[in-house]
Amino acid sequence: METAKDYLKTKVDPVVEPLMIDLLANKPADPVGFMLSWLNKKINPAGSAPHHSPLKAKKPVAQPKVTPLYLHRTRAAPPLRTRTSPMRFA
């Protein structure tokens, strides 16, 4: 069974090391976009068939507006009860 160190050395380092070298050489304003583009070029070089899962930057999803619950009431809330006499303990 392959250890984590062996896996990183044989599978991850050959990809990450050149990526980091290019990243530091270019110092892009958007490093995540640069890395995604770099990896896309690595898995889908020009002229080859598209890879089954090209990396794509996630588009921001519009968040729905949240209305506070108190604005959803359809009728007025009952008035608060106030105690007019002192509390009595038995």
C-alpha cells in the first residue's frame, strides 16, 4: 500500500511544483483563476480532445434576500401582559 508521502512525491509534486513555479513567476492578481486556467491547460492541451471534467471557476450564486420573520406577520401581535400586582409566593 502506498504511503501518503509516496503518493505526494509521485502523483502530486510533479503537478504542483511546476504550477507553483509559474504562479510565482507571473504573480497574477487572481491566483485562483490563474491556477484553474493552468490546470485546465495541463489536462486539455491545445488540439487534444476535451477532458471529461475540465476545471471551471465557480460562478457566484446570487443569495436570496432574507426577510425577517416579524415582517411576515399578517395580523398584529397581542399586547404584552403586564403584571399590575406584586408577585405572591406561597
